[in-house]
Amino acid sequence: MSNASSPTSAAGVDGGIDAGENAGVTRADICAVAIAEAFRGDGERLCNPIGNLPLIGGRLAAATFEHQLALTDGFYTLMDPQSPDLVPAIALPEAERVAQRTVAHWNPYREMFGLLWQGKRHVMMGATQIDQYGNQNIAAIGDWTKPRRQLLGFRGAPGNTINHTTSYWVPNHSPRVFVQAVDVVCGIGYDRAHALGPIASRFHEVRRVVSNLAVFDFEATDSNGVATMRLRSLHPGVTLEEVLEATACEVVVPKDLGVSRSPTEQELAQINRLDPRGLRLSEVPEP
Amino acid sequence: MPGPDKRCTEDEVVAELSSGMTIGIGGWGSRRKPMSLIRAILRSDLTDLTIVSYGGPDVGLLCRSGKVRKVVSGFVSLDSIPLEPHYQAARQTGSIEAAEWDEGMLLLGLQAAAWRVPFLPTRAGLGSDILKYMGDLRTVRSPYATEVKLGGNSGGESAGELVSEFEELLAVPALELDAALVHQNAADVSGNAVWLGEDPFMDDLFVRAAQRSFVSTERILPTTELAGLADISHLKISRMDVSGVIEAPHGAHFTECLPDYSRDEAFQKRYAATAKSDEAWDEFRAEFLEVDEAGYQAKVKELQ
């Protein structure tokens, strides 16, 4: 990862709209941009966001500043839209989804495993729980052997995190999500990767955690030299106290903490085009 | 020469299965599941089964009906309803044993069985709690040295250093199946089968991983017509791997079977709601599961 991710560069200095003055920019739009930024620099690899806002953000990156990204149609193909305005909107009715995709590659599930084991993929998954090292739980709440609440299972999280770059999206930032220790480690964090050693963990990277309040990275280290969660920027209108109150795990707060940038006019137009029904607003309502 | 005629009914398939068997079920989530065969198992005395599946309502129905001892899965989901409610209940009450693997691990376990090797190695699962909770999983050390120039990603001071190691990998054990059940869009009488839609899922691996495999299908056609249905890469299952063929139009209902039909979302909602109470389940079972397949399909037709 480059050093272009110092806290100040995350601030709104790129000609973005000032969210405080522009009533047209919502918290959800800020989240979409922060998600898009997670894919910056990825170049020619599969951008694989899961969930509505991650999809908006990932496709926004492809339609604006990260044109080489490969995109998934959410099912069995990879698509190469031939211009930014042809990057398909999310949550289209099935017939439209099929009509609007420009199929570039057949990617049934077995091929997706092949692709991810090879490593040219950056996935953004959800997290029911996440800790300071980026360990993620989507499997179960409580003791896995007899869970209080059975969730999704491990799904692809173990294989994803040890094979390629992973980021997380948390629409409901709370101390129940950002926990001291997750109940079940599905996606592995930096402490687990460190314990495996440098060879076994050489493809591991948890890059970013984007929530409805703030953006986190892992560009700090704990006393053992293990990468640990760092607050990267606060979304406009969110205070540091608010984030810390909603976070039960350790998080490093840099001195020169930035503000998550707002979308440019062009980005805002793309966000509205990618999510015409405003699904992002039900996922992240205005505060 | 034409292959042998292996046509049979769902109930004839079930008669060849026995309690305690390990049974693999094709499809993915709530997509192209051999539901008419599952319904036949629900009507039977079979019990104590180990089910291997990219699970959907197949797993939920079998769990709710007390047929299952253990589920080995990459997930169990209804797709449009993310959590399979009956599997969730079975996990929370502890009525079944579970092995929840990484999705890719399941592919490797099936592939290992299909290739008759005891395991296949993978990085997937290392460092996660899969190894903590699935106590029968083992790792294996590579006999070949891996040499890596360390990047900047592992702490800083070691960047650029050349290191060498006999890598430890997860050894995914072969998922040897007593029987596999899959649903295909078309087949001939001897079991050459064709998937349509956009994903073969792992059906061809399931049939190769099993001692005996049974293919239910939307339609049985003369062999001469199979290659005309799609390009030849869709002729994925060979009769050599198939013991029985069941003609089951709409047999994957209520799961999706593209391009023949999409998922019956209204019916799936009705099914999912049966997890709310014993009364709701009993009512659903009486109406849809305690009838034969023709009766089921007639009931479903009435709902349209």
C-alpha cells in the first residue's frame, strides 16, 4: 500500500462538495465515496463488493477514478461496461440486469474460487462483529458449537482473507459490532495473520473498514508490531466522541485526523444514477 | 451404442438409500435443488443422514423433519432470505451436528473424492476458527520449499528479506458420498445430462464424488437431442457417473431452475414462515409434504 493514505489526504481537498453547505449530499453519499476510495489503486483486478452500499461504492470507483477494475454482475459473469455511464445501476429487475451488463468473462462459482485463490480480487464484506485487528465474524453469536444466534456461517471469509485484499462495510456502527474480541473468527485479522508467519500470510491484507460514522485502516501497529485499527477519517458532522462511544475495541486516533471527503459533482451524479431508487438511504438514513 | 435405460421414480431412489448414509445434494442455496427427491426422502423412514450441500431449503426441510444427524456445508441460505430458518433453529437447539466449511473448501473436498485422493491442500481456513471448531480437520506440510521475498505488509523491518519455508496448508479431506442427488435441465434415459442457465454449480463433482448418483431432470430427451440444447460445455454429466434418472418436471420447485423457471418467491416465503411455530409447520407439512409428488405439484398449481 502506498503512503497516499496519510490521514490528511482523506480530507475533503479534492474539490468535493462541502457537505455542510450542500443539502444534496447525504451521509450515505459520503459512505459511497469512502467505499469507492477503498478500491483506489486496485487497477486490473476484481472489485467484489457485497451489499447495496458496497456495490454503489465499488461501481462508483469504476465509473470515476479506477477505470481498470473488473466488476461482477453479482452472479455468474464479470462485466466490462464500455463507458462510465454504462456501469449498471444496482438492484435492477432481473431482465434489466441481464440486458445492461456487458459480459466479458464467464465466472460461475467454481471459477470465482479459482480467481480468489489466485488473488486478483478485493472483496468488501459485511461484519456482524469486527475487532481491532480486523478479525470478522459472520458465522454465529455466542459459542459456535451451540450458538445463541446462528448467522451466515463462515461462507467465503476464511478463504478470502488469506488469499487477497479484504475490506469491510458496517452500516450500523455500534459497540456490539466493533468489539474487543469477535465470537467466531471467520475473516482473519492481522494478529491471526502474524501468528501464521510471513509466508502463510503473504497475501493477507485487511485494507479498510467503512462504517456509517467513519473510516478505519490498519496503518498503525500495536506494541508487538502487529497492524491494528486506526481511525482514518470522520464522516462530516460526526464527532470523535461519538465514534469512540460506539466502538468497544481499541482504535488508534491520529493527531491530524481527517474528514471523509464529499463527492464531486460528477461523483454525486454517478451515485444517483447507480442507485436511482435511493436504497442507500434506507441502509444509512440521514442522522 | 445407446446407454442402458436407468429411468426410475423418486420413491425407487429412496428405496436404494439407507439410514446413516452420507448424501450429497447438488445446486446452490435456493437454486436448482433436486427437491422432488428431497420430498421423497421426507416421506420415507430414512434418518440419521449426513448431508453435504451448498445448502438451501433441502437442508432446512431435512433438518426440520428429523432426517439429519450432521450437515457439512459451505453455507445454508435461501438467497432472497439470507438465513435458512429451519437450519438456524436446528443449530440453535443443537438438534444436529454441523461442519461449516469455507465455501471453497467444500469444492475441494468434493474434487478430492471425485479424483480418489484423500485430501486437497488449500490456504483457505488457515488462521480462522474453522480449525478450532471442526476438530477433524488437519493441516499438511508441503514437501517443496516456498521461497518468498517479504513485502512491506508484515511488520516493516523484514521487508525485502528472502525467506524459505515448507508451507503448512489445510488438508481438505475427501467428501466421499454414498449417494449424490442433483437436478438437471435435461437428460437422456441413461443419465447423460445437461445443465442450462449460467452456472453448473458443483453438480458434476457431486456425481463423481458419490458411489451412486441420481439425476432428476425437467425432461428426458433422446441422446441425439442433447447437444442441440446448448454448446457442448453444458453436457457436463456423463451416464458413467449416473445410477438413476428421474423425470421430474418442475422438480426443483420452489427453488430456481433457470431458464425453465425462476424461484417461487411467494412459496419460499410461505415455507420460511413455517419456522415461526409448530402449528405453521404441521399445516405446511400436511398440505405439501404428506402428499406424493403429483399431489404436491397439483397443490402448487392451485396457488398460481
